[in-house]
Amino acid sequence: MGQIPNAENAKEFALRQDELNVLKNKRETVNGINFGGTGDFLENGFVNGLNLNGVGSYYVRTNGISVAGFFNCLEINNGLQIGLWNFGYISNGMQVCLIGNSTSKVNGIQIGGFNQAGDHLKGMQIGLVNKATQANGIQIGLWNKIGDRGLPLVNGSFKKITSEPQIQLPTNIDSIPINTSAQEDRWYEEPYKRLDHTFLTFQPGMWVPLGNLRKTFTASPSFTLKFGNVPLYKDKILLDVGLNCWFPSHTTPFNFHEKDTALVARGSNVNVNVSAYGVYRIPLANKMSLNPYLGLGVATLGTGESKPKKKDADEKEAADRYSVTTFNINPGISFKSIVANGHAIGFFVEYNFSGYTWTDQLDKNFGGSAFQFGILMGI
């Protein structure tokens, strides 16, 4: 296993890849859910799915979500890595910790007290102290350093990463025989060649109100269906159209006004938002991408209260219900990984702002902010 992987000893990674090629038939692979009470330390271990460990873990590669109570060591993280301390050679996705993240190549997001990208950062660091040797991204924290430049609060660099000398497969190591199929294991060096061409994306999740909106609603299940994924510019800028529904689990009655009508509304069982999304795709590694997006559309809030029937209306005709329709803004970010047959899996987090208080139908302190998070599946 050698040293613990981190931002400072990435040169060992090349040796590890040759060693793994030699031991290819002895790999330990878990597909599904892996649980260790105190922890698992498998220098030839691979996990595809959910990895949970009480104290600590060491794996070669995880594709999915990996959580450890104390320290989480993943030579290659493809997905979400959570721990008190996170270590690794390559992170394609997100690292979240309380104390620190120490990784050589960061393609995605690091969130923690101290964040370090020893070779390069492509994405974002958020923490008290952030450090990157070179970067194509943004740092947010008390002190941020990229190369020799240090700045408080915010730092950034958008230069192309031109040299990546630390993590390369060796070709002339005589002491370790090179497996003839070594090229198969060079997926971590490949660009994002197999693009995401999914047409439908399903996003089950949770809708959580913020600010004054919490006085009326509580956290509730949500579901989003997105169509399109239409490339607008070089497969980097995409267009989606989405239908988002959230289903209030509890509603406190609220005041509603329309012309000469004033009533206390109970709320409806479902509320609907329709939006168009502009998506910017950031390739992370083969079959994976980070996708910041912005949605603009229309939000409809139901009251659950029926309008009076017209005098000439049929008795069997259903009565219309009062509702509020306004604009909706949805910035967010998603992580996608392409799996079998071009399908995609991942997760998303987004902020929702609906202009409920910009109408004359609701009280000015009604609120309009919420956020959503959940998983995604594309076909």
C-alpha cells in the first residue's frame, strides 16, 4: 500500500498503477453496498456503489458514495467522498470533510476546513484555508493560495492546465513487469470522450424551504423530470426543459388575496414549476462530468381553495381553484456518471427562488427561497 495517498506524494501513484496491473486477477471488488463497523483497508479494493465505514477506509477506487467516520483514503474517488479527513490521488466529483482534504488532482469540488490540491484544481475549493499548485477554478475562504499568489476571501485562476508531470504511467520501470493490458486501466488519464446523450432525466429528492417560507411549509418530497440535453455549443453548453413538482407534507394556512376575494388558504397537495435550463458541462474523467446550470421558468403555487361556480356552469363541472403564478429562478449543480448502455446516475443540489411576494396575492413576508437535493437517473 505504501504511503497514505495525499496531495504531496502523488509520484507513488504511477507505481501503484503498475502494481495493480500485475495484481489484476487479485482485485477485491464490491458491487452494491459495502459496510465496515471499524473500517476496511484493502490495498487492492474497488467499490461500485455505497461504501460506509465507522472509523476509516482505504480503497483503490470507489465509484459512488464513500463515507468514513474518521479518515477516508481513496486513491481514486469517482463520486462523493465524506470523512473527518479525506485523502487521495485523484478526486473526480466532491470531497466533504470537517478538518481537511488532501488530494493531488482535484476535478470537482473540495469543501472542508483545509483543502489542498497538490498537482492541480479544476473546479472549486471552499474552506478556511485553500491551496492549489495550479488551478482552473475558484477558491473561497479566509486564505486562498494558487501557486505563489495568496489572497483573502476569494482567489481564482482560469489558465489551462498545461503540465501534469506528477501522475503518469511509467513506461521504463524494469523492476515491475508491465501488464500487456495496462492500457485498459488508463481510464483515469482519458478525457471525457463518451459524452452524456441521455434524453430523459429523473430526479427524486427533497424540497426544503428557507427563510420566511418555513413558516408555511416544511421539508417535502420532490420530483423533477427533465427533457432534452440538447447540445448548443461543442457539447459543453446544453439546453434542458424540466417539470418540477413538490408535494407539501405539511402546510400552515396562509392569507390569499385576489381582487375582491380574501381567504385563508390551506394549500394544495402538489405545486409545479416549469423551467428551461442552460447547462455548462465540465468534463472530470471518462464517463463523468460536473454540470453547473441555471433554470428560468414559471412557478405555480396552489391554494387548495375553489373559486365560486358560474351560474350557468354544469353541476358536474369541476370548480377552478385559486392559485399563484410567478417567475422562478433555479441555479444548481449536478454530478453525472455514465454507466451501462449510456445511462447516467448522479446527484444534484439546487437553489430555488420563486417570486411569490412579487404578486399582490400573498403577504409581502410570505417568502420565496428553498433548495432541493437528490439523486438523478438518466436514460
